Amino acid sequence: LACLAVWLLVAVATRYSSAAALAAAVAAPIVTVLVTASVATAAIVLVLSAILVWRHAENIRRLRAGTEGKIGGKKSPPPDTGE
């Protein structure tokens, strides 16, 4: 629930779903340690969070470039394939 709260807070503040997912992923290991006090569980969550951040590399590039789509924003038209 804490990670969901982080996701919602960031999503509402920025309107970027990918930024919210990244923030929740960063918060997850911290929340895990605070809630479970288990370093082993937190380590597993840290690995999963790192994978999520790695898988969001393209989203991070678009966020930095200012081209990432916003929640509720207009979708860009599909690229013209010449068909």
C-alpha cells in the first residue's frame, strides 16, 4: 500500500506513469525494510526493483528528453509506414 501511495502521489504530481513506477520501485526496498525488518526480503525486492528500473531505460530516456507521454495526454499518431 505504501508503494501504491508513492505511485499515486508521483502520478498525480507529474502525470507520468513511468516516473511513478520508477519512484515506487525505488521506494519498495525501503518500505520492505521498514515493514518487515528483513534484509533478505529487502534484498530480493531490491533486485526486482533494479530489474524494473533497467527495463524502464527507454522511458527514462524519454522522460529526460521531455518526450514521454503523460497520463491522459493525447496519443501521438502511429508512424507512417508507407502502406
